[in-house]
Amino acid sequence: MRVLILGGTTEASAIARALADDRRFNPVLSLAGRTRSPAKPPIPWRVGGFGGVAGLTDYLQREGMQALIDATHPFAARMKANAAQVAIPRVVVLRPAWLAQPGDDWSLVPNMQAAAEALGHRPRQVFLTVGQGELAVFGPPHRYLVRSVDPPPDAPVGATIITARGPFTEGDDRALMQSHAIDTLVTKNSGGSAVASKLAAARALGVRVIMVDRPPPPAGVVVRDAAGALAWLHAQAALRGV
């Protein structure tokens, strides 16, 4: 059974590993290409966009795909919207969002522009963990720390850039924030445990968090994790007698 996995998340990687040795399936993992040197997956893979709904539909038909697993990032709104319009069975993997815990100092905002505005006019030491494509809205009078797998092209002028690949521990993030005297963390509510260490570190240090809310979830079947997506896929295979 031919399966396309739209990836770039830990859930997509887990699904790929689970299907690598399952002869019932012939999967392909698709990555957006935002990371220059992604970890090599254990199944066939491709990099880059499809060219909108029409391009994605053409690819699915040309490759004989019979199921689509959308395991893209919770903020990949355009890709999720495109995937929602294709005419093959589809499931969306959407990990639970983070919830504020006792001791957290969160300011919830709807988008990245609002996050930049929420910093105010008093100079702050800001740790930005928002993705390479969303740094351009941040500027003076604040000083910024940016951590990214690859050097970002649009980092704020004078920002301190750290290139590193996670996962990171709470201790790692606490030490990083302390060494740079961080008083504000800006992040997106991507959810999941792999990148939650920064929130625990911010809580422990009393660092304010500006949290960008998620876009609305797409229509269709939604599961919380890789196990849910695999259960859905196994049910699709059973319907086909695979």
C-alpha cells in the first residue's frame, strides 16, 4: 500500500521508522526542506513543496498513493490546508498543545507580529525559538538570542546566533538562558515533549513567555500521536485487504 507521509516532526520520523520494515506498506516521507542537512530517514524520501493543491494532487496520482498521513508541524497551516483538499484517505497528526502550569508567566498572542509588539518598548533580553522564516518582524530596542539548526537568513540585526540540533534538556536551556541573561522567551505553541525543556527552564527562572497560539486545526480525522496514525493506517490497509 502506497503511503505519503508529510513530515518534518518527531511524529513523522516515528511513523517512518515503524513502516520501514513493514512489507504491507510502500511509504515515502516528504520534507519541506527548511533544514539544510536533515537526518536521513529509513524510508524513501523527497524534499520540497508540491506546487499547491494541484501539484500535490498530481503527485499523489502519479505515484499511486493510496493514503496520506499529514504529520507536518502544527503551524504548517498552508500545507495542512492543501492536504485537506486531496481526494484520498487522510489522517492528521496533531500533538496536544501546551498548557500553562503553576509558576508560568505566559502572555498569549495570536500571531508573530503580535508577539513582537508584546515585547514593548523597554529593552529586553529575548530568546527567540520561532523558526527561521518568522524572525524578520523582530527588531530594536531588544537584544535577541536565536537558536537554530542552520544559520537563519533574516535574524534581527545584532542577534546572537547559536546553531545546534536538539533535543535539549531543561538543564541545557536553563544554563543557556542564564548565560545570556534572558528575561523573555518567545515561542510557538507547537506542543510535544521534545521541545518543552525551554518552558520548564523559563518557569524555573521566572522568565516571561510570549506564546503564539496555533492556527485552527484542519478538518478531517485527527489523531494525537504516531501510534494513532499507525492505527488509522492499519485500519485502511485492512479495508483494502492488505
